[in-house]
Amino acid sequence: MARVFLVVLDSVGCGGAPDAAAFGDAGSNTLGHIALACAEGRAEVGRSGPLKMPNLDRLGLGAAIRLASGVATPGLDAVPQGLWGAATEVSRGKDTPSGHWELAGVPVPWDWTYFPDVVPAFPDDLVAEVCRLAGTDGILGNCHASGVPIIAEHCEEHLRTGWPICYTSADSVFQIAAHEEAFGLERLLTLCHDLAPMLHARKVGRVIARPFTGSCGDFKRTSNRKDFAIAPPAPTLLDWVSGAGRATHAVGKIGDIFSMQGIGKLWKGKSDLDLFEHLVRLGAEAEPGSFTFANFVEFDTLYGHPRDVSGYARALEGFDAGLPRFFANLRPGDLAIFTADHGNDPTWRGTEHTRERVPVVGWGVGERAVGLHGFVDVGASVAAHLGVAVQGPGRSFL
């Protein structure tokens, strides 16, 4: 029986979203701008020259970028030999849950709640509930911020008072940073878990625990981050497949994004390198007829938000270089699809996600130009390849 591997390179968008202007992102293009920066010598830290992704480009990555946005793709000019196209999102967000749920066949039917970019950003009753659950007299932050700078700003006061550092962004999130030893990792996770129902009822997508360690002059955010995401509003691709009696594997933060619904086995690690080893192993070991759903988050967290073009390019090249090991384990009839959930253009203003189309490139069905589709069509195509009934609005492009 055929197997499918759906691999999400978090934030690796390719521009061209028809509604990008409504999000303030007209002209953003994560892959296109990284390729251009590399070709122009503006991404030379730890690497050099044009962007080198021969394996995904051979499948059709460069062609997918050009289809989605019409921009030139220096370094990515191979003649496609795989499945290639691009996908457009309809959910009114540019965030992790919206993108993943829609890829899995379920568009978000509501408007997310976002906190205003003012100080204080959070309503008094929410602050009071955080204090009650944390057992503190107050919180720190209470504003829009990026994670590393706000920890640096409030670290000393956090260690002195024990107050959690609470912040948000342009996404529908409530994030809490705290020191793993001084505040306590389990205390932080419990706080986020217990606070999540209140925020989910208000259609805030995620409560995120952001633990860190070390001294205030030399702190480090750890891999013990945990997302407490609102549950999908309808059965997703994972539920369709598991409901048909097939094995399902989740790699990385897929378990958090889907609240473990429809997931048989979850494989996690301390880095994307660890997660890639899981993907390679599952290529060899995953059961006939199974579905593996993987997310590689460090493109977004380590390089997109910090606007690190060289780092993003290095990560893309490193991921691509490892793919022959994965491909070598795939079997006749298998399908591997590589896509993304949104953009996070490291050349763009600010530090937030960008509204973009995403590439869709695939191994296992020969050369096939599938054109422009909706995110939901990705999930429908996975189901169709597995011989599982499609329950959402998507249509297979296979």
C-alpha cells in the first residue's frame, strides 16, 4: 500500500498571495528574496554564492516560485522532474494553525482574535487570571514583542520578582516566557495549560510556553517550548486517515498544532536535525498505507523572525542536502510532498509572518505540473493517494 509523507517547511513561502496587501505584505516573498539576496552576495555569513537546493529544485521548487509570484529565481532554474505547483490560503490568518489546518483540509471558519499593539496589550481580566494561576502579584511585558529582546529587557526583574513575561505579536498568540529553574518548567507548562481554555474561548489561537535558561547576560531559549493550540473546528486529514484504520505519524510540533487529534505516534526532538532523522527513519520504517505529517520549525523561529537571511539560506541548503538519504528509503508508490504553512520573509520589515502562497513540490509521481491550487487541495491529494475518502472541500490535483 502506498504511503504519503507531507513535509511542512515552516514559513518557507513563495510570494504572490492575491490578498497580501490586506495584510501589509504586498511584495513579500520568502524564497524569492532569499534566492535574490544569495545571488547578489547579501547572504554570505556561513555560506556563499547562489542559493543551492538542487534536490527540491529538481522536483520543481524554482518553477513553483515563478508560478506563484512571477519573480526570477537565480540558482533555482532546474527543469522540473517532479510534481510542482503552488497553493493559496483562504483562512484569514498567516499563522501556524491556519496554515496547517487548511493544508489538512479544514479552513478556519472564524476570525482570530489579535491583541492591540498598545501598552498594555492585554485586558485586565486576562492579566488577573494569569496572576491567579501563576500565584504572582503581576506580570511583565504586556505588549507586542519579539521573544529574545523582551526576555533581555525583563530578565533581571523576572528573576527578582518571579513574575512571568507575557507578550504577543501580530499573530493570534499569548506567549509566556519564564526561567526553567527560577520559575520552574513544569510550573510554566501548567500555567499555559490552565490558561489556554480562557483564551481559546476568545478565539486566540495559541498559548505558547517559552522557557529559557542561563544568566540574564547569557540566556538561551530552550527546546522545551510547548504550544497549547485551539482544537481544529472539524475532522482533519489526520482524522480521515486514522479513522480509515491507517497508521499516522506526527513529527515535530504537529502534535501541538492538531491537539493530538488523529495522531497515532508523535516523534519530537531538540532541533530540526533530530526531526530530520525521524523523517529518514520513517521513510524506511513507516507502515504500508501510513501517513506521516512533519513540521520543521527552525526556518521560522531561528531565521525568519530574527530576519537572518544568511541563516535562513544555510538552513534551506542544509535541509536540501539531506534529502537523498530520505528519498533512498522511499518505496515504489510512495508520495512525498514538500510545502509550507505561510511566509516569513527575512528581508521584510518587522519581525512577523508574511502572507504568501506556498510551494507544493512532490516526489513519487513523476513530472507533473499541477498549477495553482488551494491549501485544502493538498490534504485532498494526500487522501486520494492513500485511497481514503476526502471529507473537506478540497479537490485532489493528482
